Amino acid sequence: MKKKGIKHMLLSFALFSLMWDVYYWLMRSTAGVLRSSDRLICLLSGFISLVVILYSVHKNTKRRNKSRSIQNPDMPPDRSQRKF
């Protein structure tokens, strides 16, 4: 089994934190007891979670695109790159 690492754990934590913020916000607003401190805390932690998620996705897609652009020298070139 491959270890996922700290990046995967951080992304998972950010996703669960964002889901919990939405749940907490909706629960408190439905009951009519959403205070300004609740709003502030939910918005700040939600913003931080969203930044972490976007950064992780950007970093992953950037690394994936970079690995696709580098060709393995042991493999033969594609047909489009062959010279006849």
C-alpha cells in the first residue's frame, strides 16, 4: 500500500473542515441562533480550507502536466514525431 503523505492528509482535512463549516452554518441559521462570531469563524475557516483545496488542486495538476510533457528516453517516439 502506497503512503499518501502530508499533502493528502492536508487536502482531506481541508475538505472535511469545509463540509463541517457548511453544516454548522446551516444548522445554526436554521435554528435562528447564528451569531456574528459564528459567521466570522465559519467564514475564516471556510476561506482557509478553500485556499488549501485550490492550492492542492493547482499543485497536483501542474505536476501532472509537467510529467506528461517529459518523455521517457527509453520509449520509441510517437508516430507524429517520426521522420520518414
